[in-house]
Amino acid sequence: MLIDEIDFAALYQQQLTLAQRTEKAPEHWDKRAEKMAVTCANPQDPYLVQLIAKMDFSNAKTLLDVGCGPGSVCLNVADKLEHVYGIDYSKGMLDVAEKRARAMQLENVTLTRRAWEESWDDLPQCDIAVASRSTLVGDLRRAMQKIHQSARLRVYTTHTVSPSFVNAEVQRVIGRPVIELPNYIYAVNVLYQLGIHARVDFIRGPNCQGNTDTFERFYESTSWSLGTLNDEEQQRLFDYYTHQKKHDLTIASSTRDWALISWEKNASSLEAL
């Protein structure tokens, strides 16, 4: 089979199914909103510093932040633009973003509750569209089409490099099958098949789930990704944590790599998108 015969959008969905990936309900994110405002939206966060430094704001007046969470991107670039828009399907995230915007005395921010899968017809087309750490969606092809249509000048999306949020060793230790999610390479190929020749860069940021100071924090981050652990799995995880601590071995990586995929909205992109 030649590469042009491969349906990367279908392959992406097939891997999601094999990984038994289920979308977290908005309520799950509501509970983490306050914490993520500290860990992931801090303007000094290395991930955000690198991402914003790699963005081109020339001739741009507006920006759409898709899956904005607590305003991680849109609030931190609001001073560079006339108006920024943030959308998220979690009301808790938007409430925190609104509170942060007030604290920052920003008056050029509009926040709207909206999911990737819902209609965006009432949202304005902006000069720049960005989806930061929010691209593990059910239909990647449709998501890339929607964000492409939402931008006049440029698009920036970030995707995981590692195929798993939890170390494969940890998954094996507790007796779970190793779940490998589709990573950034699918987006590159889906965009290519849509007629978009995207650029790929990389960002090394802190692992928001890498806090292993206590077993409780390690358990919290592991169960967040893998779901509730039964008693036997919890004991195995505790034994693993104790062993790694005792021998001064790595428990979870302190960093996480992200692929920054970006492209210019120009004549070379398919108008049909």
C-alpha cells in the first residue's frame, strides 16, 4: 500500500478505539480548573513561554483559543491583540478563565462554552486560531478542518509526542494493557491529505502529571489518565512507588514533549476546507 492510499483520519480513529479512549465529561475538567490555572496557565510556565515565542503575531488583531481551559493561551497574549476569544466545553474552566481575566484587568476577552463537536457558525473568524494541548479529539480530520476555517492568517496546534500519558512500565506493573494513543504524526499526515503543508516544531514542557512527591499525588495523576484503580492495582502501584523511591529511581518523567504543528492560511491551502 502506498502512503497516499492510507486513510490517516480513519487510522487515527482506529487507534483511539484500540486504546479504549473515552472522552472525559466536562465535569471532570470542572474539578481541575483551579489547579490547572496554577500549573498550566502561569505565564512563566516553560511550555507557554516556548509556545508563545514561536507564534507569529504580525498583522494579527484577533485570536481564537480552542479548548482554552483556564485561559492558558488567550489571556497570556491578550496584550498583543485587539481581542481574544476562548472556547471550552467545561464551564468550570471558563469560570476560572473569567475570574483570571478580571484579575488581570483585561477587557478584550470573550469566553464561550463550546465543544469541538458543536457548531462554530456563530463564532468569529479570527486572524490566528490556536488549539493548545486540546487536540486529542474523536474526529481529527473534522477538527483540523474547523480550526483551519476559523483562521484568516495562521493556525497553531499542539499534540502529544509520546503515545501515552502514563509510563508504559507503570501500566504493566499494575496489570493494565499498555494504552498507546495516536500522537502528532497523525495530524501531520491528515493535514497533508487535506492539502496543507504544515510546519513541525517541538516544545519541551513540564509534565503536569509528573508530581511524585507523595504517593497520593502519584496515584491521583495515574488514576486521572487510567481511570479508577481497584484495590489490587492500587497496591501494585504503591509497591512500585515505594520500590522506586527506595532505590532513587525515576517514577514519572518531569518533562513532556509536545509537537507544535502550524501553518499559514494562504492560497496553497485547500479553499474547500
